[in-house]
Amino acid sequence: MAKRSVVVVGGGIVGCLTAMQLRKQGHAVTLVERNIIAAQTSGESSWAGAGIAFPLLPWFYQDVVNELALAGARAYPAVSAELYAETGIDPECSQSGMLIQPPFDQQQAIDWCTRFGLEYALQGGNLLIPEVVQIRNPRLLQSLKAWLIKHGVILREQTQLMPLQEGGAPITRWQTTTGDTLSADVFVVTSGAWSFELLKQTASSLDIKPMRGQMLLYHMMPGLLPHILYRDGFYMLQRRDGHLLAGSSLEDVGFDTGVTDSMRQEMLQKAEAILPALKGQPIIKHWSGLRPGTPHNIPSIGRHPQIENLYLNTGHFRYGVTMAPECARRIAALLG
Ligand SMILES: Cc1cc2nc3c(=O)[nH]c(=O)nc-3n(C[C@H](O)[C@H](O)[C@H](O)COP(=O)(O)OP(=O)(O)OC[C@H]3O[C@@H](n4cnc5c(N)ncnc54)[C@H](O)[C@@H]3O)c2cc1C
């Protein structure tokens, strides 16, 4: 017997994991997505990301960010195994570890690892954190979609909700761009970079804006990069089948989802400097995604202060893949 009807608005990783968690708790869940879930369409962050389940140089972030990130990251091996077993689609969660190359403050890094209880190894001037996992985010989305369908979550794809109008009363109906309305006991906004556009009439202090990230893809011999590699604001990682990602940019260009030749060149040069074997290798794909950018990378997770049946789970900026399992768990705990 369903407890409550819930509409989750936005079918990225945060929305899919929130829908999964709520469904497991017995709620009747509808997931609304203006595009197609798990497809690369126009700018959604979850497909475009690298799938590193760890903050880059975590000692630069506040504890709240690292706590959400570590709890989310530590959930991934079990989440991934469950999704694979139930759907046959492997999200490829692998504990590759992260190798951080100079420049970085070694003492600051060691102090942080010690405080958060993470093992580390110094290799020359490099720091290896073996616990770090990567997840193949487009596969994760596919397996989540299959799980949601299998467990009776209603997917309303190609359905876009209109910006919510002013008012503090509970939402009874939320209008779509085609004039339909959706009803539910509870609404959860997981609309990534578009969350402020959706809520600005009712949550003017919500500080979320798109921050574009571009990424390059190569294909190399599997096993070339045993660890996720980070150097000076740039990273590379390899999937099991040899696909190798290099990125990423961080650009404040509004909702522009394009890619640029200048950034392609800049990233290519950085990638080749770190891994000379890439010289002369073709770039097989170049894409961008819009991160839900927030001050200090701190997301909004919880109930709207005035509208009692509206919840937010958004604004995860650079670490939404990492944080999503933990943020979904927290929203589900609030809803009961
Ligand atoms: C290049 C790049 C690399 C990254 N690398 C990493 C990484 O290694 N690790 C990590 O943890 N994070 C990484 N990130 C960040 C991470 O991808 C995001 O934080 C995360 O995907 C945000 O997920 P989301 O579900 O909130 O947003 P999205 O994936 O953007 O999903 C929001 C969804 O809401 C839908 N939507 C919006 N408005 C409406 C509406 N009105 N009605 C219906 N649907 C709507 C959108 O179509 C979209 O599908 C990276 C991002 C980029 C761009």
C-alpha cells in the first residue's frame, strides 16, 4: 500500500536515486523529465560528468560537502551491485583510487585524510587515496531507469513543468508546458541547473546557476590508467573497456551548452602533458554539461520553508554524482 504520492521533478542522477529511495519506502512515485532519462540530450549534468565519486582536493571544501560526498561515495559499491543484479546493466563501479600529483600541499592532504579516516600512500611527491571509486555515469542512469520501470515508478518523459507561481500554500497541481497538470501529496525538485528558473518566484534566495563543463574522450588500451589521475585542476580516468576521459572546464556562460575549439586545445595540451601516450590519438568525443553551481558547492536538501509539501534536492555543483545516494537517503528519511 503506497504511503504518499510523490512527484520528483528532474530525471538526472539525483532525481533517479531520489525516486528509487522513495519507491523503496513504499511511496507511489512519478518522475518527470523534460527530455529522455539516460540519454545525452541538452546539457544535463548527470550524463556529462566523469563519475569520480570523490571531491577533487577535498581539503579545500567545508566539512558538510565532504561528509555528503564520502557518505554518497561509500554507498556506491552496494547501489551499483544492486542495480546490476536487478537490471543486468552494470554501472561499472570500480575502486580505482585517485593519484594526486603536485602541486598540492602534502601536509594539508595528509592531515585531511587522517581526520576523515582515509588511507593514503605517498609515492614520491604523489599522493594515492586507494578508497576512491569511479562509476560509469551514463550506465548508472540506464540501470536506474530500468530499476525504476521494473519497480513501478511512473516515468513522465518529455514533460516539462512550468515555473512555480508565487504563494506559500501547499501545491495541489503543478502545470506542465503543454497545459496538463500533475497532482501529488509531495513534490521534490531535483532539476539541477534549472532549479532556480523553476522556483525563483517562491525561493528567491536559492543560489543556483549553470556552470559549464567540457570533457574529452579517447580510446586507449585498457589498463593504461590504473588510477584516477589529478593534476593542477585537471583529471583523467579510464573505463574498463579503455575509454579514457579527460577534463574538465569550469565556465560561467549561462545555459550555453556548446563546446569550443579553444577549450578542446587547452584540454588536449593538458592531457598530453600528463599522459604523452595520448599524442596523436584521436579525440573520439567532445561534449559539455551544465553543473548546478552553488556557493561553496553546498546543495539544498530539505523542505521548502513556506510550502509544506515541496522538497528540494538540488545544487550539488561539482559533486552531484558523488553525493546523490546520500542526499536521496536524506530526503527519503524526511518524507518517512
Ligand atoms: C563535465 C562534468 C564533469 C563532472 N564530473 C563529476 C564527477 O566526476 N563527480 C561528481 O560527483 N560530479 C561530477 N559532475 C557534476 C555532476 O554531474 C552534477 O552535480 C550532477 O549530475 C547533478 O545531477 P542532477 O540530477 O541534479 O542534475 P541534472 O543531471 O542536470 O538533471 C536535472 C534534470 O532536470 C531536468 N529538468 C530541468 N528542468 C525541468 C523541468 N522544468 N521539468 C522537468 N524536468 C526538468 C533536466 O532536463 C535534467 O535532466 C560533473 C559535471 C560535469 C558537467
